[in-house]
Amino acid sequence: MSLIEMVPGQVELVVQGSGASAPAVRLFDWSRAECEVNFAVEAIDDGVRARVETVTVTVWDGMSEFFDGLARDFRGWEGERTWVNNHLAVTATFGSGGHVYLGWTLRSGFFPGDWHCTVTTVIEAGEGMTAVAADLREFLREE
């Protein structure tokens, strides 16, 4: 995972497990409108590329808190945790070997005929999730 400054003041966040061909999720095209942040999301896995142009997150949606909680619970948890917003849903499960499996679901809409795409990134539960949570806060400019 990495937070990359593309031009001054514009960053993108790439969340990817180890390996060059591992699934990846890219958050980019950040903008702020009043009390909300808008950004685009792209998911890439094994020749599949899905993109949602606008995900809207407010401070009340708790996206940063969701990732902070995953980082805090580096020793693991039972079941699945979920964060959901308009066109993006993130699920997290704790797996063997101290890894967090993040399922990123991009949705074009909410109706039965709308498309959706899910990719799963595998992140180390300790330092890896701590870095993802910190980079996400910085991307959302909540620090």
C-alpha cells in the first residue's frame, strides 16, 4: 500500500497485498464539498478493472474509524466486519497467519441490474493495517 502525491495537494491511495500481480484498489481524484469528501475508486484483479467515479464520504460515515478499528484489533476477531456507503462497501475478515482480508465491492447502483465488482486485498494485520489506516486518514485529510 502506498500514498502517492500525484501533484501538489492531490494524492492517491493504492491498497495492494504483496506481489506485483496482487489485487489492488486505488482511491484517487479527491475533492471536498462542504462536509463531505468525494473520490473515485478503481479495483484491479487478474485482468478485471472496475471503476466508480464518485464515492461520497462524510465524517459521520466512519470510514477512518472502521480502518482504525481493524488496525487496533491486530490480534484478530471473529466473523466479518463491514463498512458500507453509496457505491463502495468494504468487508474485513481476520484470517490465518495474521492477515486481514479486505473485500472491496464497487457498485454502479442499487438496483438488481446494476453491476458490482469485488476484489480482495490481503494485508498484514499489524503494521500493514496500521499503515493502511494512517494512509486512509491522510487521503481523506482527517489528520
